[in-house]
Amino acid sequence: MLRSLWFFMVGLPTIAIPPGALAQASFQIGPVVGAYVPARNFGPGDYGYTGLPVATSDLAGMAIGLDARVWLGSQVGFELQGAEAKSSFGGGYEICIPPPGACGVTPRNRATITILTAQVMYRPAAAGWLRLSAGAGFVRHAGPAYAGGFPFPNGAFHGTTPVAGAIGAHVDLPLGRRLVASLGVTTLVYALDVRDDYGQRYEHGTQIDLLPHLTLAWP
């Protein structure tokens, strides 16, 4: 997945920006390390399903990804940011088969959250450290937890990749002439509505996810 993000984030700016502006633009790209932190819980579903996370905190985890920026001047630019977080939850329940059966512990389930955003960047001061951004993207809920299985043999969950609004605030710290360290947070707001083929609702509500992160970018 991260390899796909790399090709997407390097190639898209060269396609989307007119050649004249591209010739005068400056580019920055580098890794992202941070945390995926859901800040609001799910609304109540129609009924429970133990394979899915009970609370949004089950999905929290370390996030790694890529960040690509194109500056069209000293104050305005365009940013693509992608990150992926993996988590495990549930499990740990002892189940015993009546004699002469044995006992065992239920395994933990796993989920993968993939975030991809496209944002416009703005520096209030041309030589300042503060950078603001706003745009849109998506938050994909995947992994074994969202792959279905009994009683959903076809993996029939829908609404797992909602479109999100994104805003960001960052502090850019130059480290020499060819490296910029950025400390920031991206906030994503979206409506989640995970359902099955029968219209039963499992996860829903307006979600607010935070992505605090550190980026090291090279030109």
C-alpha cells in the first residue's frame, strides 16, 4: 500500500499543475511518522457484531506514510499526504468445548486505516514557520475486521471508505539548506455509515480523526 502511495504522490503533482507553473515550482517529499487518534466514538448500531471494533479507540495506532508538497511561491502550495495505521483489538476470551474437548483463547482481530488527503497550503508569513492547510480526502477502514466472514461470507460491508474534509496546522523547522522538519496535526471530519447487504448498521456517526505527525522533507 505504501508503495502505491509513493507513486501516486510523486506523479499526481506533475499531472495536475500547468507546465509553466511547474517549471517555477519547488518540491518537497519525505516520510511521515505519527499516530492515528480517533477523537469521537461510534453511534449505536442496529445490533452488535464482535468482529468489528466496539469503540473507535480500538482503531488507534502508529501511522506511517509519505508527504509530498509543491510550492508555487513562498506562501501558497499543494500537499498530498498519505498514511496507514494498523491496530489489533478484541479477543482474549477463553472458550471451552464440553468434555472431552479442550479450551482455547479467541484471537485478536486486526484493522487497517488508510488516510489520503489533498490540501492547499498557506503560510501567513512568507518567511514564517507556521503553515496552514485545508482540503479533502478519504479514510479507508479495511483489514480482517472489515473483510466480513460468518455471517457475512461475501465480506459485504459497505460505507467503509468515506470522503472526509481535512484541515491541518504545522510548524516547519529548516534543518540546514536541504531538510525541513515539520511538526503538525491533520484533522479529518467525515460521516461514517458501515452497513451490510441487508441494510443493518454497525458503525455510524460524524467522526473526527486526528493525525499528529512528524515529517522530514527533502527538495
